[in-house]
Amino acid sequence: MKIIKQKQLALLMMVAGAIGGFLYWRFVGCESGTCAIKSVWYWSTLWGAAVGYLLGDAINDFVVKRKKRTEENDSQV
């Protein structure tokens, strides 16, 4: 449960990315079938989930570092 709480934003962004990847495949996609990522729904969904997770994890790290820095500055004053 601790890992889920720590990575909550990354997991939420992963789900949003997966939904976005699927919607991209559904509405934009690749009609010829020669596009490696966009030709089938599961590849675009997986890529969307991966990008969403990486983006969410980067944002989460930024927020945690900023919060820690703010707490350190408050304790020194």
C-alpha cells in the first residue's frame, strides 16, 4: 500500500495515458495498418500508459523535492 500511495500521481497519469492512447487509436489511428504503434489498439494503449506513467512520475518527483525543500527552509527559520 505504501508504494501505491507514493506513486499515486504516476498511476493516475498512467491510466489517463492508456485511455488517451486508446482514444488516439480509435479516432486518429492508422488506416493502412503499416504504422507500428498506431495499427493495433493495444500498442497505442501501452505507449500511452508508459508515457503517462513517466510524465506522472516526473511530476511527482518534482513535487516531492519542492515540498521537502520548503519544509527544510521552514525548519531553518
